[in-house]
Amino acid sequence: MEAEAHGRGARVETRTAEITRVERQARIFRDLGMPRLQRTRKRVPRQMKLFEKAEPGESVQVDVKFVKIAGRWAFQYTALDDCTRRRLLS
């Protein structure tokens, strides 16, 4: 292989006669006397925890929004019931 530096990167030229065969990674490791590669465990996706309740009013999420309107602070209160998904704004 020949590498020539041109500005930002390098240009690499390969000749097909230099590439004799493609070997598997395991065979290369074995020939070099390196230990075998270990299989990695696949990650199990976590189950999303939903806020679902059996009875209305059992769990309520409350949020407060602060907004400055005409130089004064205005507040918006929101309550969300986890069972019925009904929303109350005030």
C-alpha cells in the first residue's frame, strides 16, 4: 500500500494482487496466539413503567406553569388523573 498526504487527509492506493485472501477475525486471533473473543450478551430493553392505576383519584399528577404576561406572573395549574387520564386546568 502507498499512502500520500494531501492537505487534510491521506490517499491510499491498494493493488488487488497484494490482497491474497480475506480471513475471519477468529482465525487471525488464533494465528496470533490471542485469546478467543467472548460473545457479548444482548441488552434486554427495559419495560416502560406506565402510570396506570385501578381507581380514579388513586394517583394524580400536578403541574404548575409560570408565565409572565404584561409584566405580571400568571400561573396555570394542571392536574392529571392516572386512571381516567382526565385533565383539570385552572
